[in-house]
Amino acid sequence: MDEKYVAMDVHKASVVIGVRNAAGKMISRATVETKAQTLKDYVRGLSGTIHLTFEEGTQSAWLYDLLRPLVAECIVCDPRRNKLLEDGNKSDEIDVDKLSELLYLGRLRPVYHGNHGTRALKELAHNYEALVKDQTRVKNRLKAIFRGRGISYEGEEIYDCQQTEPWLAKLSERGVRERARQLYQQLDQLAGWVATARRQMLAESRRHQAKKILQLIPTLGEISVAELIATVDTRIVFAASGNSGLTAAWRWCVTPALTIILSRVSCDDERRPDRRAA
């Protein structure tokens, strides 16, 4: 059978490629630009059944989505598990030779890359979480300015971007006052971005059947459900047999999921009306 074992060493501007045949012999090497069409053309130019690998990194998700439809097998491998690459001399050509050898021998440890069904929700959830963190960071800086000068406040009243002038007037130092003014401007801008990111994430989560089921859990609001779907992804990652597999699945899924849920439950509860009062 005409099989090819292809390894790629991916960089920002270029990709070094090594190819082995069905006998494990190195038959070609090439260096191409890190451009979508160039990489697709190269892979399409290879005959036979293609087995492809590259290491997990900044561009691995993009490269996986780009090349997976063109090959029989695509393995995104864990670089920390590739001990063979750490031995001997180091160069891009040597690395692809060793990586293609590991692929040929079946000794690579794959990194799960999910499916296309949740990719959009993952990105939107990541965007929302990043903006919320930025918003919290700006609030903490504002709070530190006022607390450091003995200016008291109640609750979150100092974060009201519609009432900034009275608070700025309490800062006697011109430099500090201008710094606080710019923080208020950042906070005002971030508030709009967070609201938009939240709407986009929730709209995308409604495309998933799991949302209706998860919302039956009393403590989960819409935001928690959306982030839970984005985090857990699919049961395929739990494909293991026996109790050890279930234990591994529990550790992998529940820990990050509960971290997200518990950080959001209090916020969701504040927004959710009290059913007992109805």
C-alpha cells in the first residue's frame, strides 16, 4: 500500500516538512511558507494514504482544521512526550525526521482537538472570559486608587461610568485624577464589549441540544451552561474502558467545569428572579 508518513515543524513564517514512505524510509523534505493555500497544495500533491503529524502549539488548531479533511489521519502530538526529539543535535530538518519516525512507529501521544461543532462556542466563551478578566482588572485598579487615598464608597458605586465627575473631583492630585479618568474610559468601553461578547456566546450556545438539558439543573444559569458546553466539549474525550477511564474522565471534566460554574453561580443568581416570591 502506498502510505506516506508526514511530519511538520511549524513556525511563524515557514513550515519544514519531512515525508517517509511505507517502508519507513525518508523520501523527501521541503520548506514552505506558513500559508493556508501553500500547505493545502503541498498535501494534495502527495499520493497515497497520508498520515500527518505536527506538535501542539500556537497554530496547531488552525492547522488541524485546515489539513484534517485532506489526510487519512492527523495527529496533533504532545511535545512534552516526544523524548526522541530531545536527544542529539537540534535543527528543523532533524526534528521532522525524528517526528516522522515516531509517527511511522506509532509512538506519538495525541492531543485532543475537539470537533467543529463546539469550536465557535469555545472561541466565543474564551473571548467573553478574557473581557471579563480585563474588566475586573480595571475595576481593581480604580478601587486601589480610591482606597489608597482614604476615599470611602459603598458597593460598586465607584464603577458607575455615568457618574465619574463627582468621584474624580475627590482626587486632588492631577496625575492620579487623569489616570482614574482613563480607567473610567476603559471601563466604559469594556462594559459594551462584555455585553456584546455575552450575547454572542449565549446565542451560539442555543445551537446545542445540551443547553436545554443542562438548564434543568437548578444552580446553572445561561452563562454557566454555555461555558460548561464549551469546556466539556464531547464525550469522545472520555473514550476509555473500566473504572480507571471513568476516574480520568471525572478529573478531566468536573474540575475545570466546576471552577467555571462556581465562579458564575453567584452572578447568575443575582440576575435570576426569585421563583419562591412568585
